Amino acid sequence: MKKYYVNIADYQGGTWAMGLLNTIKEWKELALSWCDSDDNEELYRLIKKHKLDTELLDIISEIWSIEIVEFNQDNVDKILESYTEKEYYWLLNDIMEKMEG
């Protein structure tokens, strides 16, 4: 069974990445796309060469001021406390799609 990791915080005051649920590989691909968007080749190379482990998630969390943790019920409850109804259904839909796939 795949392990999933979810972002439970955005320390820049926004919600753009709140609730994103991915495997470590998917987080790496997303971070690479953010580096590409920011035109940051040095950071792109750093993330690209890093192995797929939880240390990579710590690096991504630090760089983008978010908090990626292992997906579990307590973490989902923490996210949902700050969600609007629309965001809540978006997250549930995302979770269901990931768990089915």
C-alpha cells in the first residue's frame, strides 16, 4: 500500500498548498515544478538529485514554508478545522481519488 503525505500548514499565511495529498515521489515532482516556475535551477538540481525519503519532504517543507506530514486521521482533522465547506469537499474528493487509484 502506498504511503501518502499531506500538507497541514502554510506558514506564509495562505492556503495554496493546504491539504495537498501525495506520495513522496509526487511531492518531489510538484516541488520540481515549483522550482521550474520560480526559475530556480540550483534548487531544482538539489531536489532532483535527492532520494525519495522523508528527509526530502522536510526540505520541501522548509523551502516553501509548509508542513508535510504522514497522512493519518489526526492530520486530516487538523486541516479540516480551518477549511471552508467548499475546501472540505475538495479535500475529500482528492483523498478518495488517491485511495482508489
